[in-house]
Amino acid sequence: MKLLEGKTAIITGAARGIGRSIALTFGQHGANVAFTDMAIDDNVKSLEKELADMGVKGKGYASDASKFDASQKLVDQVVEEFGQVDILINNAGITRDTLLMRMTEEQWDLVINVNLKSAFNMTKAVIGPMMKKKSGSIINMSSIVGVGGNAGQVNYSASKAGMIGMTKSVAKELGGRNIRCNAIAPGFIITEMTAKLPEKVVEEWVKGIPLKRGGTPEDVANTALYLASDLSSYVSGQVIQVTGGMLI
């Protein structure tokens, strides 16, 4: 059973990692996928091919979601080329980790703009097409550190906590138009970035996880699939933790 047959999704920052996994999972379930990265590179081209091999339309766009005008232009292009927008995944994000006493204004502004302002930009841009259809699912990729905080990540934690507040407010504003908005808060997910961490650091992370393992990008993608599909048609304004029980 294909849960997203005939739907079109926009996923920001999807050329690799969790975003890529979401794109592939959505494609497997029949969705056409428009996705962004900062530039069209081999990762973008290979993802386009994988989606095409599934029999769905997939196209990568070089677009900076932290820029308001670029986000509006992107959505206009997707509507023109795909005909509709049913799902938005605000996945674009970066880190610039350091202790607050050492954090520069530039490090703060950059993380807030890329992680949080991008969600505002993209959500603002898709409201029109979704309201016309009187349906839509918006999914914000938050983080467990947006729920519980983390030393050395004041900027990142603030951006991800901001996405949670935004999620709840958007759900209240747009619910009357049958547009849902939810957030996913991943915990320790095994990606290319975390794979580079020292083994002892990973062991310490795992000790604090009741399921005693790190998560996979597919674990997050499956949660996004649920929230994007009609299986969650009465779920809105929620924050689903994908953490193996790390924070209960």
C-alpha cells in the first residue's frame, strides 16, 4: 500500500542524511518529491535518479531556505512544475556548536537563520497553495535538544525549540483549513556526521538510551511518513520524539 500516492512533497536540505532518507521513503510510497540543497551536486543528481527509478517525479533545486525571496520563488517553481504542494518538510539545518561564553554573534545568527527562519520562510510560502486545496501537512524537523537543551548548543537548541513553538501556533492558525502541522524531535541518529564521533562518545550516548542503540535516518523517515499521510489525519500540533526513549 502506497500511503502518499499522487501527493507532492517539498523537502529542504534533502541531498543527504535524514532529508534524503525521507525523500526516498516518500518516493517508495508514491509521492513526487521536490527537494533542495545549496547547490546541484552529485548527491542531488543521484537522488533524482533513485526517485525516477521508483517511477515518481523527483527534482532537486539549488535554493537557500534561509532567504525569504528564494523560498517563495522555490514554491512558485514547484507549483508550476508539479502542479501542487501537499507536504512540506522543513529539514534544512546546520550546527555551530560551542559554549555560550565563546559563541559569536555570527554563529548565533547563522544557526537561527538557517534552522528557524527557513521554517518561517517555507511555511509562509506554502500557505497559499495549501489553503487553496484546503489540505496539507507541514512537518518541522526539530531535535531532542530543542525539548531538553544541551550544553554547547545554545544556538541550535534555541532554533529547534523555536520550531516547536512555531509548530503549535501554525497548527492552531491553519487547522480550520485542514492543514496540519507537527514536529519531529530526533535524538541520537546515526548519520555520516555522528559516524565520525569517537567510539567512547557514542558509548556514552547509548548508555542514556533505554533501547540501547542509536536511531537510523529510516526511523525518522518512517515517522515523517506517518505524519505526511492520511494515517495521521487527526494529529496536529504534536512533537513526536524519535529518541529510543532518551527523554521521557
